[in-house]
Amino acid sequence: MYVNLPPVVILHSSPTFATVRDGWLLFFSKKLNAKIARWIGVGPNSRPVAKNWYISKQTVVSDKQVFVSYRFPLSTVHLQPTTTKMPSRQFTFTRIQYASGDWDTDQRMPSNLLNSLIEYTTLAVETQEKVVALSGNDIFTAPFCYLSGHKLVQFNGKEKANFRNYVENGGFVFVDDCNHDIDGLFAKSFEAQMTALFGPKALQKIPNTHDLYHAFFDFDKGPPTTSFELNGWGDDLVHDYLKAIFINGRMALLYSNKDYGCEWDYDFRNKRWLAEDNTRFGVNIIMYALAT
């Protein structure tokens, strides 16, 4: 029995993705590896994929990233059983609205990141961000959410329950401190909320060798520095790390004091003036979140 693939299948923690095009199943990867072997078989006996089984290959160069494209005719390919989470057919940038503080920061940033996803990936995207109240149920329909602010983070009872349920049951939250200040009100109050919900050791620094930094583009030195870290804004420190909360080994929350939201808060048409597109790390975050 053959199974129709969604337009894009993202393979776990790897700069590897697949798409269906003109009757072929295309894999784009730096190499054809065991992750792909877990997903597909060739022929009726579901034998593992081997390198010499590809029909043809070509090199795809995109923004200095080199991928190899492996093509299989759809008539010979079917899915293997897997527990790997697949993203929905269309990605929606979802922002969390909470009762305290200023949740609606960096209003141009979502469209900028969505433009980058369109430019660099084959992921289908909804071009408008969606705002969901943390006290409501819509949050549970979103695989990825964004939360930010400058002011107090003080969840009410319903918000606490929903945040914990979302994080513990497969959701991913990217949290960004718009103050760029580890001693600021947002950082102190948000971290206190995480301690209350998940324990005092829940937020932990992630190593700069983590898969997040190679989920699409390569960031060999870890999280890229923002201009706000270099110009004396906030705590006047360059934070060479990010923090995360892990649930059963899965990164469920990524936390930044680097103020990426403000760094990416500009009209996407102005990227042409940049020597290097600084939203590329945002692509990594979203692609990693959808693959975990």
C-alpha cells in the first residue's frame, strides 16, 4: 500500500527535507543517511535505502548551503512506520497573548521570518501571523508559538495550566527577552514563572554544538550575536548561549536574552541592504521546532 506524502516532510534534527515534485520523491540532504532509511523503503520488501539506489542526483546550492538531491519515482516508494512527528501542511507563526505585560512586541518580525521561510525552504506558510490567548484553547492547535515582551510576566491560573499542558504535550515555545537584560523585569518574572511550573533546574543552557545550530543553516559558534548586544543596550553583555526546557529529552521551550525579535523587526524588503541575512537563525529555530 502506497501512502501519499504531504508537500514537505522534515526529518528529525537534520538539514534534510523531502518534497513531492512531478511524480518524484525528492530528498535534499547533505548526505543520504540513516534518518532517511527510517522513513522510506524501495520496492515491495521495504528494504533499507542504500546510497547506490538513487535514480539520479544533483547538487543544489542555496545561500552557500550545499545539498544533494536524491530522486525516487513515487511508484517505488512508500513510507516506513515511524513515530517521528511531521509538521502540518501549512506553517502558521503563532504569537502568545498573555494577560500581563506587553505581549505584542516586534510587530514586523513575523512577516520577516515568514518571508525567509518562503525564500529558503519549501515549507508552505500562512502569510499572516496568528495571535492566540494563552487562556484559550487555540494554542493547542499550533506546533510552534512565540512569546516575548519587556514587562512583567505573571500568568493567571488558566494561563499557567495551558502553558504547562502545551509544553508537556508536544508544543514548542520560542521565548525572547526584548530587554536583552538578564536582570530586567521580563527575564526575572518569566524565569520565576518557569521555576514555578517546571522546577528550579528546568531552564538549562544548551551547548553550542546542539542540533538547533545545524537544523538548516550552520552556526558553528552557537547563537549569532545581535546588534543590541554590541551597542550597549540592556545588560551590555554578549550572551554566548541560549537556554531551553526539555520534556522527556525533547526541547519544548527555547529561551533567549539576545533580543532576536527586535533584531528581526524590520520590513523584509530591506534585507537586500544586509551583507548577510540575520533572519537565517530564525529559520533554524522554526525548522528545528517543526521537526522535534
